[in-house]
Amino acid sequence: MTKVYLKKKISRRVENGHPWIFGNEVGTVEGDSAGGSIVDVYTHDKKLLGRGYINLQSQIAVRLLTRDKAETIDDAFFYSRLKEAWTYRQKLGYTENCRLVFGEADYLPALIIDKFNDYFVLQTLALGMDRWKPAIVDALQRIFQPKGIYERNDVPVRELEGLPQQKGFLSAPFDTQIIIQENGLRLHVDLENGQKTGYFLDQHDNRRAIRHIVKDGDVLGAFCYTGSFETHAGFYGARSVLGLDISENAVAQARRNAELNGLGEVCRYEAVNAFDALKQWSKDGRQYDVVMLDPPAFTKSRETIQKAITGYKEINLRGMKLVKKGGFLVTSSCTNLVQPELFLETIHLAAKDARRRLRQVTFQAQASDHPIIDGWENTNYLKFLIVQVL
Ligand code: SAH
């Protein structure tokens, strides 16, 4: 087994259990350091820290898979980790759809698996994880006997690992346009061409949180994608719902989702730039009972974090202006570098500029099938806030 000895000075992160070891923390490598191979990682004074996969071509040189000295990394390892991940989700009450594996938080760094009833979508985002794809697929077959498994590795981050972007079947081909059920609704999901893995499961519990506030109201949803929040709003009794997304495809799917739930008259969609619409309509004095904002991540790098904050402030300020006195703003942020406190602070600054007072209804993270590990910033990424706007 290849041995990786760390430098004396390593970050607190590794000591705190985080699985990433950066290239500048690696001292010497003894043995084969070919990308993707399994290595034993030792501290500078030769204490075994754990076992993981190496890729010296990546900034993240090693990602640990285990800190248990007795655990070997083989096909059985992946089978048992997937079993554990499933047991955990079942315990939390997820049966039909869930994020089955949430990478680091399931001690399977760079692996994402979403379960959509009998179908599975998989992403292997690092070379060392990609190598185990056959073992992972085999484990899914054995545990679930799925109707289909699809790979959505059409993700730029793979290139940092020297991996190609690709997508396709990992089982016998099947119709990738499926229907899932969520909170009593039925929704079309396009596993092949939808964004990310096809559907944003991280908000599936949060979508229920709008249940009472949308009743009988006029609702505006910006960055609606396939209209998941908007269909929920219609289902929960909104008088009218208008969803906005820049993607024509997303809006077309959103319309189909409205139809599928008998809400074609209630839920309407426009393919527009939401930044422009929010700006113009707030100037025009349009008013809604509820405004929902769920934009894409504004930055992935620390350098541009200030720009992201300015973006959040801007859209939330516009959003608040569009809310009738006493109505509600439902606002999300999936930028993991914007931590919850900073997001809240930004919303309050926006309220000050908009000259509106806020009352917090709920402030939560992503659904619990995307576990958070304390101190592992990238596991605590979604902010979901509802405020009453006075
Ligand atoms: N609320 C959705 C997820 C939204 S993802 C859900 O729960 O499923 C963010 C969406 O913002 C994407 O669909 C993307 O197409 C859209 N988007 C990105 N830039 C936009 C813009 N300038 N105007 C409108 N929509 C935009």
C-alpha cells in the first residue's frame, strides 16, 4: 500500500475529521502515486490517520474514505457504505425520493447519488471515486433492484481531476423522463437533460413550509426552474402563481408540471431574466402576497463573495418591494460560501434599504437527507428563509 506522509503543519480541518488533504499538506509519498489509487495516510510522526484515494493532479491530493485502520477499501466497502446511507434516510422517513449519498457527509467524498423512486442518478466528481463506479453501480443493483441508473457526470468540476464530462446509462437504457411524487404532488423530472441530477431534492422539505402562507394569495416565484415551489403554491391553494425562469426548457417543464396537477389555470410561467423583471416590476409598483426567490449559486470562489452578497441584497430588496404589507418573502441561497449568518445579515440590510420591517417565520437549511457535519462548511450550504414583510 502506498504511504503518504503529511507535513508537520497540517490544517485544523484534517484534525477535525474533514476528509480532504490538500497538496500543500503532503510531505512525502512512498510507493505508487498514480491518480486514483488507494493510499494510507500518516501524520509526519508516522501515525496512521486513515485511508483514501490520491490524485496529485488535483488541488485536493487525498480524500479520506475511512479513519478506521481495520477497514479495507474494496467493493464490499462501497456496498456497506451505501447500505448505511440508505438505512439513515429510511430512519428519517425518506422512502420514495432522497439524496441517498451526499458526498463527504456520508463519508464518500465526491460521490452524489439521488434516488427518484426506482431510478438513480449518480455523480462521481473525483478520479479516485470514479474508479469505483462499477462497484457502486453493483451495490445499487443489489440493494434496490432499480429500474434504471443514470450517470450525470456532465459537470465541469471533473476536469480539475483530469476526468472527462460525460453522461449516460449505467444500467439497461430506460425512459429518462420520469414522474416523481413529492408532498402529494406529481412532478415531471428529466434525468438526462434537467439541471444537475434533474431535480433539486435539497428543497423538498422546505417546499412544504409555504403551505399556509400561499393560501388564497397571488404568488410570484423567481428562478422557478421546473416550477416545483410554484406547483406547490398552486396545490396549497394560491389564487394565482407566476413563475419566472430564464430557461425556456425549464419553463416548458414547469407548465407540464402545472398541467399534471390540474393547475394549468392557476400556475403561469414566463421565460424571462428574473433580475430584470424584479427590477422593472418593483418600479412599476406590482404587488404580491408572496414572493419566492431561489436563484442559482452566485459564486464558488472567495474572491467574488462580495459580488454575490450584492446580488443577494439586490434581488431581495426588489423582492421585498413586490410584497404587499403583511405578505411574505420566501428566499433561498445555495451559495455555500455565504454562511447562514451572513445571508440573514444581507436580508436585513436589504430590508433597511427597502424601508420594510421583517418578521422571521422560519430559517432552515437543506432537507436532512443532505446531512450537515459541524465545521464542514460545504455540507451546510442551503439557506431557506421565510419572513413576513411589514
Ligand atoms: N426553485 C427551483 C430551483 C431553482 S435553480 C426548484 O426548487 O426546483 C435556479 C434557476 O434559476 C435555474 O432554473 C436557472 O435556469 C434560473 N436562472 C438563472 N439565471 C436566471 C436569470 N437571470 N433569470 C431567471 N432565471 C434564472
